[in-house]
Amino acid sequence: MTEATPALSIIIATYNRAPYMLGTLESLAAQHLDPARWEAVVVNNNSSDATPEVFAAFAAAHPELQLTMVTETRQGLSHARNCGIRHSRAPYVAIIDDDEKVNPGFASSYIDFFERYPEAAGGGGVVVPIYECPPPRWLSPIAARPIAGALYLGDHIRPFPARKYPPGGNMGVRRTVLERYGLFNTELGRTGEKPMGGEEKELFARLHAAGEKIYYLPGAVIYHLIPASKLTPTYFDRVNHMGGMSERVRTRELGRGAYLRRLVAEGIKWVGALVFAVGYTLRLQPLKGWFLLRMRWQISRGLIG
């Protein structure tokens, strides 16, 4: 008998994070939805740890779930996500990361959303950071954005605000939209331990430019696990520098005008960073102010190249 096509495919790219991936799969197993209505496609992006064995053991213990592991040998998050999309079957595609856990209503929220909003090209949900150790004193809410990616826009479905896009670890798109506009830009996205980014922003910017509608989904929640290794000044500098490089690649592909506008925007952001830095200093929190300026410097370095 032919297996019924699920309504939602959940794509998870993974690289050398078997214990975290297992936590992600365990949270999917707790979904309040018939397993026949969704599938999970895990993409092993050249992992050298026990990822295949951990996945196989979990799949064997949960035969009721539709779980598939495929391999992408081209290194990089965008390559892996594109591979997962190509191997998936459902009309709706959701993408999460291997260091997250999802709420029990995650899958049903995306399916309900796409069925209730036929005009929607895609959407994204809530991101709740879970710190595995106390955050350092220098980490302000602004400085935490490139590390934790917290997102909460209220309790109601609504269009994403201007210049905001769904987060990379909690986004969904109709398959027909991906077929029409293309997949992730493989010049962007994390590669191994290199925290490049911007691939989801570039995709949704393409959709926005074409007039497609993108929504915020409060019912789809992911809990982003933040290990101690991401709370060091070294990682902070690297992720911000790579963020600037990603913006340089993304805007230059759009043309000289887009890149120049991004440079102007960076100058405005410097003014904001200086204002916040002075404010933190006056509140006797100079480290927070200093790291905001440090963040801006690293982003600018990457942007200018």
C-alpha cells in the first residue's frame, strides 16, 4: 500500500551535534498531531560523530514516525537545507536547526496556518533562547541577537513587520513558492564551524520583492539551546564578522545601489550603538556598552571586506 503524502515536511540539517539532534527529534516525537500528517528529514552534512547511529537508534525506537536521514557531502547549511527540501514530500516545508526543541503544537501550527491563509507564501514563529549557563555580564539584549535570535511579536498571527524576516531556525514555506523562486543561496549560510548567515533573509527578501506575503505564527515555538561555547568574546566577534560578510554578499548580489544603501544603514546603526553604549555606561554597565561597539565594529569589518 502506498504511503500517504504528509502535509508538512520538517527539515533538520545537522553537523557534529548528535546529542542536540537527539533532543530535537525527541521534541518532535511529542507532537500533538497524527504522525501520518508530518515527516522529518534529517540531513547529515558530513558529520564525523555518532550522528548516523544516534538517528538510526531513535528511528528504530519510534516506528510510528516518518523519519528519514539523507547525506549532503557539499559542506554548508544552505546546501544541506536544499538537499533536505529536495528529499521531502509535503506541500508545506518547515525548517528548524539541530540545536533546538519545538513545542508540541509546532507541526499543527504550520499546517493550520498554511491551510487557513492560502495567500501566504511562508512564515516563521517564536524563538525562545535557553542558556545552558548564565549569560556573561557583557551580553545585552541587543548583543544577544546574533547569538540567540530571540523573537516574539505577540500572540496573534500577523504579517511580518517591514524589514523583519522569519528566523532561520523556525521558518516555513510552501513548496510551490520554492519551486517558483528557488531555494537557499549556497553562497550564504553556515559552513562547518564558520558562522556565516543571511540565507533565510535573502530568501524572504526575494519573496518580499515579488510581492509575496510572509506571516508571523505565535503557535510555532522553538527553544534555541545556547551552549557556553557561544558565549565567549571570540565566538561573539566571529559571528558578527561573518554576519557583516553575509550582508556584503547578499547586498552586492542585489546591485551596487543595494550595497551602498546597506553601508548608509550601517552608519545609522553606529549612531544607535553609540547612544546605547553611553546609556549603559551611565547605568554603570560599561561592559555592555563596550560590547555593543565591538559588535558594530566586527559587522562593519565584514560588510566592508
